[in-house]
Amino acid sequence: MKLFRVFRDHLKIIYEDYKFDLVASVYNFSWYFDGDILKLVINYEPLTIATIREVGNDVLSVEVYSRSRVSKDLIMDLINYLLGLYEDLNDFYQLWKMDKLLSKSFNFLKGYRVRASPLWNSLLIGVCQQNASFKQGWKMVANLHTIFGKRINLENYGDIIIPPGPKDIINMNIKELESARVGYRAKIIMNIAEAFVNDILSNDFSNIHKISDLVKLEGVGHYTARLAQVLTYRIYDDPPVDRWLKRIINFVYDVPDKEAEAFWRRKWGRWSGLASLITTIALDAEVISKAIKRIKSGKIYPLKNIMSPMTLWRYI
DNA sequence: TGCCAGGCGGGGT
DNA sequence: ACCCCGCATGGC
């Protein structure tokens, strides 16, 4: 499929700390970021894609590609949301700079905003992370894209991949889904896809699904639901706290596993979900034994030469 | 080469 | 309210 450009525009970066490079590169694939240009899926129906790059003076150049005529104002508002250009993190920075675990990463990661993804994408990411390492989980997500996704040609910028949607998934059988090496998660993914098709879930960013509703889905627990809230809505009130983060909290702050979540909430307040995500970036999502070693050696900031949340796009 | 990893639900106490 | 187990798969 080929898409043609429907308009160009610019976006102004308002918050001076904002770092487009971080927003575009962190937890991303090569088919969405090449070190310069970010390709963002804006809408699936009608299919609409934007290419975005920084052109200096805190200005982002935006080109939008679509199959049909689109509302420029609506699209630009959506891009503003997806990139988190509106988000003021100054209160969070005051906590971040002072924190025993994360202060060393502040100068590396200041300016990062979560690149918002639709609920469906966020749930896929969460499910693929369940009981698996960072590397394995992201390979599963990449497999879903490359095996079942659609390749789209952008006039001047080559191909991108759009992930399979819920409708694509429900038309497959479980065995087919398992070929993406997602193991027993195939059933969970199918179940979530059905919820979207049955309008129990919506990808509309203004339709905010509560955690208490998300955990009603088979295979979605608090970790996955909270991660989805962080990745989709930038709601950070309920932190994803998994075994990995519990052990880090235990090691750094000498807090028992059972109290780790309450401690994290007290420490970060309304920013606790963002702090969870930033911890994974700061420690390059290393498996727990290596992460603890990194903390012991003081290397609590991203390294450039390993596959990590920051460098994923160079590897996959 | 066997563990076992950014979960989860079910079945035990 | 807890504890414990199985679960697909791949990395180490």
C-alpha cells in the first residue's frame, strides 16, 4: 500500500527541557525511527501517518500522509498529544534530581516524554513483557509487527510497518499467532483483540479505561494495566511494580518486597508510574542480576553499546 | 543444559 | 489474605 502526503506543518516545542530525540528513540523500532525522522501512526481508519523531525530552534517539521482527506487541526492536536509536547515535568524533576536511584540518570534522560501509543499497542507491549526478559518481550512485539503487520510505503521515506489490529488477530487461529513466539500469551492477545472488536475496549485516547476495568480482562493484571495507563494516557498514579522493580527497590532503599509498592508511591507521588518506566531506561532494562551489578558499580544511566530501551531501534 | 525471567490466574491453606 | 504452582519461549 502506498500513501501520499496531504499536508505539511510545524509544531513549536514549548517546554525548553523537551528532547525530541529521546521521545522519538526510546522504546522504538527501526521502522519508526532511524536516528533522525520519527514515523508516527496517527490513525488506523483512515490510515494516517506522520513523519516528524526536529529542524532547529525548538521547531518540529511535520508531514502527514493519508489515504483520504483529514482535518489538519485534529491531526496536529493528536500529534501534540502523542509526543507529550504539552506535558510539564518540572515538579517531577525536583524529585528526580534528589533520588538515590535515579539522580545519576537525570542529565541523560531529562526531557524525555512517553511517546503515547494506542491502548491496543500498549496492552500488546505489556502482555509480551509478562514473565519474560526485556529482550524476549520486545522481540515478541517486533515479531507481531513483522510477521502480521502491513508494510506501508511513504512517498519519500520508504516503508513502515503498521502492527496487526484486533480485527486482524481475531481472524487468525492460536497456532498462527504462536508463530510470533509469544507462547501462552497468544490466548491473552486473542482475548484482548476480541474485547476491542466487541467494543469493550477503545483506542480512543479520550476514552480512558480505568485499571479496575482493564484487570477484568483475562491475562491482564495490575502490572499490564498500569503499564498501559502510562504508555497510553500518561497517567502515572499507579506504578507498574514487577518482580524486577521490587528487587531494585529492596536493594537500593532496603525496603522489603511487600512494602516496595507503597514505598514507591510515597516517594514519587503522582509521578510513580513515570518513575517506574524511567528506571527501566536508566538501567537499560538489564535482567535483574545485571541491573543490581550496575547499581553497585554506580552505572545508573543508559549505556550506548548494548541493546536497551534507548537503542532498541538500532537493533530491531 | 537446565534454570528462570518486568505476570497471571487458579487452587491450596 | 496469603502462598505456590504451571505456563511457552528463549537467553545465558
